[in-house]
Amino acid sequence: MYAQASAKIELSSYPPHQSPAPVFEGATTQPVSFFPAGAEIYAQGEKAGALYQVEFGAVRIYRLLADGRRQISAFHLAGETFGFEADTTHHFFAEAINATGVRVFRTPSGMDMSRQLLPLALKGLTRAQEHLLVLGRQNAIERVAAFLVEMSERQGGLRQVELPMSRIDIGDYLGLTIETVSRVFTRLKEKGVIRLLSLRSIEILKRDALLAMGE
Amino acid sequence: MYAQASAKIELSSYPPHQSPAPVFEGATTQPVSFFPAGAEIYAQGEKAGALYQVEFGAVRIYRLLADGRRQISAFHLAGETFGFEADTTHHFFAEAINATGVRVFRTPSGMDMSRQLLPLALKGLTRAQEHLLVLGRQNAIERVAAFLVEMSERQGGLRQVELPMSRIDIGDYLGLTIETVSRVFTRLKEKGVIRLLSLRSIEILKRDALLAMGE
DNA sequence: CGTGGTGTTGATTACTTTCAAGATGTGTGG
DNA sequence: CCACACATCTTGAAAGTAATCAACACCACG
């Protein structure tokens, strides 16, 4: 199983545009933990304290309503860090979307990580606030367009974009149903804006059109 | 004009449950700046660098789409701090909602404020992510209920809640139109959940019902 | 080569927005 | 202190968008 994981590292971990993962000074570095698709990394209510860095694969961060409605607040791809919280408790769930390797940094209590964490927290804050604009004020096609642009940019701005997550995940990230996401993909395909290479891989044919839609 | 401002301080600045405003170590404290209703505190694209603390009044943080659609990502009430950014540029607009006093802290370049800023950034991040759940997955009545609960809790959990902002602001915060906000207020009134003391002041009659709606 | 999970498409329903008119409130000047 | 005027808020009717319900297609896995 671990051999499979290492193979994946070669294949799809750090994209060329991205610098290798920084290491956290002062933190105890642990070996890479492997999570199969759908596995929980931490749960809401659990005690927080560690930092997590995606080595390969992808992670979804989400919250649930009592009746099961789910909102994914963020996806984290290879090289990105997550898991820091305002207090000692996790306010969200974190799950591996696919087979995922995560490096865990345990921060010794008393150690001050604020200098390293602040830029990450601020980046996350800006991203969340931009996402608020999408959910609050954009319609279905604009939301999907914004999502595709975001994923493209996070993968180096290439024409070909990998979508490691399912349509359900995309819907729960954009505040839409799976059916609506699917219909929008079809409309974008018909308009010649994108092309589906496979279910989880699209090619952007008209970047300008996509940018104009997502603002 | 400034006399009027000081009068307001007595009236409505720090609620009893809230500790007095902390001061930022190492930052240059400036006198309180006064902003009349609707005045811009900073604009998107401007150079950032200062921290702002609300002395009295209220502030809205928002972003605009090209066609004028607006999403308010946060309201800041007396005692709260805003204005920190991931890079040196403001990504949002900040405006006074009412006559507002703001204390500006200029941080000397080279000074490391991360230890003081990280808790604020993390708090903001958690709040933004919770807001994502509301915008992405809750309907109009649930959104308004969640908003009223949030405002109540931020004002000490009292029955009477002051809403310093207009219906338009509430709509742009919740991703709804002003008409929908108004209709929901009416429905909550008819159900006996709230009572309107005035346009900008409500009384919560059935807190449990409100909590159940907003989750 | 089935089989269950995931995705697509169609028809209908439900909710929110839009458009429109009227009511209420606030601030100003007489 | 009252009256007018403008802004804000409320309410109603019609339209539009996304959700829901349902059936089928596709893909990956054992």
C-alpha cells in the first residue's frame, strides 16, 4: 500500500510551478501518513494542535448541518497546509478525497508558531472571503466558472485542469446540487468553453470567456 | 461634530460584556478618527499596513463584482479589529455604517506583529468559514435566523438586539435581496419569534426557535 | 461480466428575485 | 413644532433560477 503511495508522489505531487513544501521550524516532523479515499483526517470537535501538509492527493474541509447538508469550505492540494484553528478544537471535518499522503507537524506546546502561521491564516482568510462573494452573489454558471479558474490557477494556469473531487464535492463547495453542476458543465461544453477529457479532467478552450463569467 | 462623537461613546461603544479594547504592542497609536455614515475607511487596491479598531459605531467590509453586485463579508462592531491583509494591498472595501470612531494603529515596518495578529486572523477565518455554510447551504429564513443569533451573541446574548445596518446591508451580507430580508422579518414577526421595537432594533421572543432555524 | 456508485438528462416544483406600488421613517427648513 | 421630501422599508404579483424527483447512462471495481 505504501509503495503505491510513493508511486503517486512521482506522478502527481508537486506541480512544476510550485516550490517544494516548506518545513515548520521547531515542529516535530513525522513521517507521511497515508489516507485512502474518503478517510477522515480529523473531525469537528476533536482536539486540534497539529499542522497538516498535503504531500500528494487532495483534502476537503467541510462542515455539516444537523440534517446532513454539507458545505465544503476549502480543498487543499499537494503542497498546501491546513489544520490550524482559532482555539484548541477543530471546527471542521477534514477528509482525504483520494488516496492522499499528509505530513503531520506536531507543534510542541509553548512553541510560538505565529510567525509561520500568520501568512497561511491570512491567505486562507482572503480565499474564504472571496469564496463568500461567489456563494453570496453569483449564479450557477458563474460559480462553476470561478471554480474552474481557481483550480486552473492553483495548478499553474495550464489549459488542462485536473479535478480530483467528485461532482458532489464540487456542488457542496459551490452551494449547488450535483445536477446543477452537471448541467453547467454541459452548457460550458456546448458553448465550446471547456472540453471534458475525462470525468475528472477538463481542458479550458476559452479562458477569456471563463474569466469573464467568474469575474 | 467631535462632541457628537464623544456623546455616542457614552451611549453605545463598549457593551458591558466586552472587555476594553486591547492595545497593540509596538504599534504607533493614533487618535480616534471619525467617519460619518457611509464614509470610506479604505478601498480595494489601496496600500494596506495599518490596523483599525472600532471605538464606536459599526463598519462593513465588502467586495464588488464588475456589475455592482456587492457581498459584505463581515460587520465589525465596537471593540473589534480589522484591516490586516495577506499582502500589502487591501482586497476589500471598508466603510463606516453609521457615525463611527476608529483607532488606527500603524505598525512600524520590520516590527513583527504576528503573535498579536494570528488569533485575530484565525478568529476571522473561522467566522468566514461558518458564514460560507450559511450562504452555501441555508435558505432565506435560516440565513436571517443565523444572522440574528450571531448579532445577539456578539451583543452579549441579550433579548434586545441592535441592528446598526440597513436592510440592504443585511441582504448583501446574507446573499439575499432587501425584499426577501423584509419578508423574512415579517414572517418571524407573525410567528412570534421576534418583535420589531424599531427598524433597527429587535427583541428576540423565542430564542430556541431562532437557534433551531439557524442551526 | 455483472454491480454499485457516479454522472447526465428531463420534467416538475419550490424558492427567491425582479418589477412595481405604496407605506413608514427620518431629517430639514420654515 | 410642524410639514414636506427623500430615503428606507414593506407588500404584492409575475418571472426566473435552481432544487427536487425520476430515469437512464457510464464508469470502475471485484
